[in-house]
Amino acid sequence: MHDLASMYLMLVPTVAFLFITLLSIDLKVKELYKTLRVLSLLIYVSHLMFVVVVTALFPTMNALLQYGIVALSSLLFALIIYTLAKHFPIFKHLYA
């Protein structure tokens, strides 16, 4: 049990160091970053919907398999919405 206490004790300086280090990185503006930002927003917003749907359809499914299906479904949904938004501007209202 004492190992967990030392882990939690070092968590605060580790997170502070990581945060300071990440703030010091100077990234150049690229189109990929904007795409990833939009995809991450769509995945975050849609994953709960897929959790509800998958658990309703398959209530006794293995948790790891359920996680994989939800993650893949959310990713595919985000990619489809992002691709459709390039052709049909109405879909941009879902993330802009």
C-alpha cells in the first residue's frame, strides 16, 4: 500500500512538469491540427450516444469488445461527418 502513496505524492510534480513542458513546445500551424481538433470534438460528443446504443442492443457483451465497438463507431461517425461537411456545409453546424 505504501507504493500507491508514493505514486500519488509524485503525481502532483509530474503533472506540473508535464504541463509546463507542453506549454513550452512551439508548434507550427498545420491543417492537420485543425482536422484533429474537429475530429476529437465529434468523437467526444458522439461517444456517449454510441455507449447507450451498444449497451441497449447488446446488454451482455464483453466490456472490452463493447469499448472497441464504441471507439470505432465514434471514430467512423466523426470521419463521416467531417467528410460530409466538406461537400455539404450544413454539417459544419455540428462542430463549428
